[in-house]
Amino acid sequence: MFDIGFSEIVVIAVVALIVIGPERLPKVARTLGHLWGRAQRYVNGVKADISRDMALEELRQMQQKVQQEATAAQQAFTQTAQQVSQHVQQLNDAVAQSAQDAAKEIQAPARSVPNKPPQAPEQQKFPID
């Protein structure tokens, strides 16, 4: 992030030694170390929160996608079930109609058949030579 070389760190340390003084420099350095650690932990915590939020958002999107697919599958299943039900109803109606027609034929007297006695089959006559 910062491009600080060794020579620049030495210059900062010398200036700090002059400004702060040799008695208070170790205490200030320790305090700066604690503050630096807190800042790093805070930054890491923020990164973790952002990562969790992003993962949570991805999970929400995935949940919505799965719910949409489940709804679509349910609609397709319902539509198919309705079509099958309609076909079954049509078959039931056809069977009922056939049964009614058969019952009518059984109950109705035979109109087209005349009352003739059954005929014996004709015998073939062979010519005599």
C-alpha cells in the first residue's frame, strides 16, 4: 500500500526519537503497536462482515432461484395432472356412453330380423354323367 523503504523508516525513527524523547519513546511505540493491532483487527472484522454479507446475498439469490424452479415444477405438475384428469374423464364418458348404447341395444326388440325359420344348408347336386 505505502512504498516506504528502510531509509525512510530510519528517518522517521530518528525524528520520533528527537521529538518524543528517549524516555517516552518505548511507551509511545508500544501504544502505536496496540493501535496498529486494533486497526488490523477492525479491518479484518469489516472484511469478514462484507464476506458474510456477500455470501448471505448469494444464498438469498440461490434460494429465490430454487423457489422459482420449484414453483415452475409445481405448475407443470398441476397442468399435467389436469390434462390427465381430463383424459380420464373423457374415457369415462366414452365408456359410459358405450355402456348406455349397449344397454339400449339389449332392451330394444330386434326390428330388422324377420321371423323366419332357420334354413338348412343347401346340398349340392352333382350331375349324373
